[in-house]
Amino acid sequence: MYLGSINEKVWDVMKNDFVILHPTNPTPREKENKQSNTMVLNTIYNAIDSKVFEQIKDLERAAKFGQDWIKPMKAHRRSRVPSYTSSRTN
């Protein structure tokens, strides 16, 4: 599932993280960010196998998953994809 399809805030929390300055009295925006974070984590947990889940089950921030898992996977995938450039000139 594309996280941005849930809503834009969900993707933003995954991509940029967030801070709650006063956990005992969060602002409405901080509450919304926390709920978006929960949506991301729920989506991730439902999409992965049990071995990966065991490694990330204690995550509290979705952005941490993005930093530790998604970015390295993308970099690894790019390094293994052959470069296909057109050698044809006009």
C-alpha cells in the first residue's frame, strides 16, 4: 500500500518524522501526527513477514523504519539495477 493514499499527513510523518514537545498536553497537530504515525506503523506491520516484524516490533516512530530499512533497501536496489542508456544518436 502506498502510504500517501491513506492521507498526505501519513506520508509526511513517515518521510519527515515529528516531535511532541509536551507529551502530557499535545497540540491538535501533534495528536494528528501521532495518529498518522500509528497508521504508518500499522500498515508496515501488516505488510511484512514475521521475521522482519520481530526485528522492528518495538519501533515507536515510523520515520525510523524509513531511515533504517527503506532508504538502505532503495540504495541497494539502485546499485544492482543495470544502467540502460540509449547508445543511439540522431
